[in-house]
Amino acid sequence: MISDSQSAPQLHKNEGIKERSQYLRGTILEGLADVSTGSISADDQQLTKFHGIYQQDDRDVRAKRRKHKLDKAYAFLARICLPGGVCTPEQWLVVDELADFCAFNTIKLTTRQAFQLHGILKGNLKEVVKSCNDVAMTTLAACGDVNRNVMCNPNPFISEVHAEVQRVTAEIDAYLKPQTPAFSQMWLDGEPIQLTVEQAAERSKGCGGDAVEPLYGSTYLPRKFKIAVAVPPFNDVDVFAHCLGFIAIIEEGKLAGFNVTVGGGMGMTHGNEKTFPRLADVIAFCTPDQAVAVAEKIVAIQRDHGNREDRANARFKYTVERLGKDRVRVELEKRLGYALEDPREYKFTSTADRYGWVEGINGKWNLGLFIEGGRIVDDEAKTFKTGMRAIAKVHTGDFRLTANQNLIIADVAPEDKGVIDALVAEHKLDAYKTASGMRRSQIACVALPTCGLALAESERYLPNLVSDLEVILEEAGLQQDEIVIRSTGCPNGCGRPYLGEIGLVGKVPGKYNLYLGAGFDGERLNKRYRTSVTHEEIIDELKPILLSYAKEREEGERFGDFTIRKGYVNATMAGNQFHADCAG
Ligand code: SRM
Ligand code: SF4
């Protein structure tokens, strides 16, 4: 095992909460049974995350309630895993129905190919978890200090490789699930989802966990862990933003294996330069058969070497930064018991989704829809929720959630395309045909009113900003240009804003840090260009740059590359350069 320089640790309090929790039980059941309050205890709030559940409150009414000396309007968020974003119509219909019992009546498609339901009352949580389980979905490990929903390129039908990659993704996801019996005992009336005794004993051999949690042990990981699998030329999962990544290497039309990437992550804290977004390093190549073992050993390295004292410095990216990528590879090979090959050639072109109809290799069709902010909702302008329900009732293929918060209606027989097209048009789900290139290339995190960490608006702000920028885009003749714009309500980076050619990160209500210069292929971070700017200032800053981009760009030059060539910002090629040379 590698030795590193951690001395006499003062463990973070969450380590004690996990250790005492009896494998994530805590006093959650008692808390749920307490009808005198809509909330649960602070310690249990840390534990329910592992079960995919966050306590929140409606921040739109917080001040008013405080004035009237009322408790916060507590409700819960449930995140539902979909490995690789795959969802059957049956599963969609269950989520649709559950959303009707939530305060916000919406389904949120997340940046990690999962569903979120907001505004669930405490008394309804069990029904939500159980209903998901009934149709083979789970909230387990959607959040918490464990491996999360494993992502992959969402277009499995465009080649045989894509289907195989989806299979590997599902295998990694299943293998890394926590095994605690507490989940099934608490939410599913004891229906077993854990390993058999023999499987647990086999898995815990030499793995460093224990008989209940063969991989994780009783204190799980120091922090959340994220994995994505990408299929070049599409980097639509932002593989370099992940703790661990697999880049499919396709040779002679077949999946030869994967380049392994380690140490990516987005989150940081304003004003704390010890925290920074970091793009992953490519360290080795593994065969498809080795991928699960590689994932297991990398997770175990983070379990053993991650920082358990300071949660702001506990993500695997900081472990990789501290140990160095070469030592991580040495340790990985030692734990695997065999050497890996060196990385192979690959080329990414874009982090964007593909919209409209795409024919699959099986003669069926896949329709990529643009879902602004990933929000499936009925309102005055559209009936997305009703429309998707109607589609799920007639659709015989499945759905694929994308990492850009969009949706693919997948595996449609040629003779069914007309019916799907008609429903899509009827419910205004056809914005992919008319939206500007920038609008189609946006990501906005949830932020207000549900996110307890939001410093500014994001999902409710970005569409308005894009509308104002569209006036400039039209003047410049850039309506169809895909310019990647991403916003978040705080620096945690849930919308991967540091990979936006234009990035906005909330500072205080109504003010954002403005970032420029990320690579369109997801291989270069952006850099801060202006600090704490208002809506009007953002427009004033971006207008001359967009106009000169239209006039002075080179053939095929992307907006992010242009802002660097013209000296608006310096290129950020490593996480520890992120804070350096800020303009403005
Ligand atoms: Fe996130 C915390 C929403 C993807 C980095 N994230 C949160 C919480 C749970 C707030 C909280 O802790 O109380 C947010 C819930 C808001 C709400 O009301 O829904 C939240 N994160 C989201 C989602 C829903 C954003 C979206 O609009 O789609 C995404 C759910 C993904 C999923 O299905 O699992 C989401 N979060 C991400 C990503 C993007 C990714 O993984 O590709 C990141 C950056 C990548 C990374 O992890 O480095 C991300 N979320 C964070 C962080 C910062 C972690 C860090 O390293 O510092 C936090 C805060 C924390 O963990 O302390 C956070
Ligand atoms: Fe909340 Fe910040 Fe994540 Fe946005 S980036 S959802 S504001 S934690």
C-alpha cells in the first residue's frame, strides 16, 4: 500500500455519524415516524443521502415563514438512479405518477442521467422508494459517500460498441452498490437486495471492507464518488469531470477496451484556492473484462487514501493531486495483481447532445429532445409532463436520459415515428427544431428554490439570459452556432460550469462570476473573466466578444478557443492553474 503523509487525524464528524449508524440505519425510522415535525435529525440527514434522500425546504417562502414564526416548509428530494440513463416506459409512468404527489409536480432530469423528485413530504418517502423498487429502480447510492449513478453515452443503438458499453456501465454500477441490509429493511419491508453470505465473503477477501460492506466497510468513502463511460468522438458525459472515467477505445469497429481516467471533479468554494475544479488524468488502458475490477480497486484506493478530516478536500481529485497520477497507477496495478497497458489514441469532438431522429443499427430510430433545464413540467407554455406520459403509454422502446439534462426516445420502429412526432409536436416537446444553438447547448443546475446551497438563481435564470443573448446572436448571425453555456447557483458545480465555453457561477442573489474559454470537447477548463457581475453587465461583457467572434473567428474555430486566442482569458490546462491569472 502507498504510504502518504497523513498524521494523527482529527476525523470529520461525518465519519463518526457513519461509523455509529449501523450501516446507514441511524435513527431514520424513528425520525420518519415522528409526526410532530416535517424534518429529521441533523445526523440522519447525512445518512438519508446514502438512501438517495435529502431534506430541503422551499426557500421561496423561507423569509415569510420566519416572519410569521413558522418552521421552514420542509420537504424531501428523492434522486432515482438510472445507470447509463436507461428508463423503460413502465418506469417513466411510475415516476410521472409519483411526481403528482410532490409539491412541485415536476420531474427533473439531472446532469448525471438520473431523475429527481422535489417536494416529497416525510410521510410519503417510503412509498416513493418502494414504488421505484417495484419497477427495478433504486434511490440507493444516488447520493452519499459512495459511488453514484454510473453514466455512459446515451445512444446505445448507434453501434454494437454502444450496447456493449452500456452493459459494462450497468455491471460497474451494480458491483459498486452498497450492500447494507438497512436499505431494504427500512424502505422495502425487508425485501433482500444484498449479496448472499457466500458472495459477501468472496468479495470481502482482500478487498479491505467487511462482511456487511465488502468494499466500503462501515465508514464508506470519505466523500461522494462519480464514474462515467464515454464513447468517442462524443464526450457527452464530460468524462474528465469524473473521479473515475472510462473512454471506450474502438478498433476495427469493435470495443478493444477503455482508457482509464482518474481525478476529475468540479466543486470548489469561492475564495478558497485550496479547492478547485480538476480535469481527470488518463493513466492506463484496460480491457472490457478488467473494467469492473479497475473500478473496484480505484474506489478502494480512495477509501484508504482519501482525506477523512476535511470534507472540502476529500474528493478523489485531491487524492490524485496529492499522490500523483503515476503513484495511483502503480497502486492500482498492485491491487489488481497485474499490469495495465498504456493509454491508447482517442479523439473527442464535442460534449453536446445530438438532437432529432438518428437511425440505429437495428433499423429502429432514436429521437433526441431538448428539455430546457431538464424540467418535465406542465405550464402555460407547454405540456411536457402530460406529453411524456402519453408517449410512455404508446412507446415500445425505452428512454435515455442524457448528461446534458435532455432526453432520447429510443428504439422506435419506423412505422411508429409518425405517432411519436405527433405527440412531441402536440405537447411542444419539439423545441429541438427551433431553439438557438446556444439554447440547445445550455446546462443549468437546479439552485433556487429547493437547493439549500444556492447563492443565486440558475435554472430559473439561464433561459432568460439566453433569450437576451439571442438578440446579440441574431445580430451577429450566430443563431445556429453551438456555444456551450452553463450556469450554477453556487460554486459546487452541479451543471459542470467550469466546462462551459461561457460559465456563470452564482455569488450572491443577482450576481455571478463569469468564466470563459473551456474546450468544446470537454478537455480544457475555463477561467474566471469577471467577478460578481449583474445580468446587464454579463450582457455588456459578452456582446463585443460574440460580435468579434462572428467576424474574426478562424474556420471551424470554437467560441472557447477564440476567447483564448484573442487573449480574453488564459488557457487552463490543469486544476491547480484554475485560479491563476484571472482577468478582470
Ligand atoms: Fe450536485 C450538492 C443537485 C450534479 C457537485 N447537488 C448538491 C445538492 C444535493 C445540494 C445539497 O447538498 O444540499 C443539490 C440538490 C439541489 C436540488 O434541489 O435538486 C445538487 N447535482 C445536483 C443536480 C440535480 C443538478 C442538476 O440540475 O442536474 C445533479 C444531480 C446529479 C445526479 O443525478 O446524481 C448534480 N453535482 C452534480 C455535478 C455534475 C456531475 O457530477 O457531473 C457536480 C460536479 C461534479 C463533481 O461532483 O465534482 C456536483 N453537488 C456537487 C457538490 C460539490 C462537490 C464537491 O466536490 O465539492 C455538492 C455539495 C457537496 O457535495 O457538499 C452538490
Ligand atoms: Fe445547488 Fe450549487 Fe448544485 Fe446548483 S451548483 S444545485 S446551487 S449545490
